[in-house]
Amino acid sequence: MPIDEQLAIALFRFGHYGNAASTLKVALWAGIGFGTVPLVTNRVLKATCSERFRKSALHWSSPQAKEAAKAWVQDASCPAWRDGWLMVDGTLVPLFMRPGFFGNTFFDRKSNYSLNVQVSPCSYIKVFVFMQGLYLRSYQLRT
């Protein structure tokens, strides 16, 4: 199965909860066997959590790219924001129920159990950091 289809299935499943995230509903949506859904989901999670993926696909910008991004910010917006070359966006992916292991760590500020996914692209929409799960607790992000 192509990687883009696997990713689409996993993201569809992550974006729904309750009966809409069941393997049968996702399988009907994707036109695949219902046993394939958890296999694909696990494969996508394993791939995105692997150190190999992070090192090969996601990296910090070079000093030249950083300077080009700063110049773009200065030209495209307020010159005072020149040093604001980095952006962070994130979302909460709600879980159907409390996870069995370390469930309280998934409890978010909106009183739901969810995964925190954050992506940090530079101005060229080039992703260099991707984090998910309970690694992103708010007290860990404050440095």
C-alpha cells in the first residue's frame, strides 16, 4: 500500500473518535479490509516515532536558511518581527477514551484525553521539528 494512503488512513482515524474511528468505519471509508486499519495505523505511528525518520526528514535550518527566513519575515510583514523567523503550530488529537497505560498524562487543558501534535516549519513551509504524544507537556516546553 502506498505511503500516502497509509498516512491518510491514520490521519483520518486520528481525526475522529467514537464510532467514527472504529476500524470498520475507517475501512469502509478507505476501501480496505478492517484488519488492515490497525496495521496501517501502527506502521504510521512506528515510522513517525522512529529516530531514523526524525533524523532523515526533520532538521534544524542552516544559518543561511535562517537568515533568508528572517529577511522574508522583514519584507513580508512588520520589520520589527525580523527575528521572529520561526513559527509553531499544534493541535490536540482527541482520544476515544482514557489510555490504559499512563492515562492521566494524556489529560489535557480542555478536560479530554488527547495527543498533542506540534509542527514547527520555517517560512518556506519546510518542517524541521515534529513531536507528538506526551512528550509535549506545557511545563517541559518552558525553557
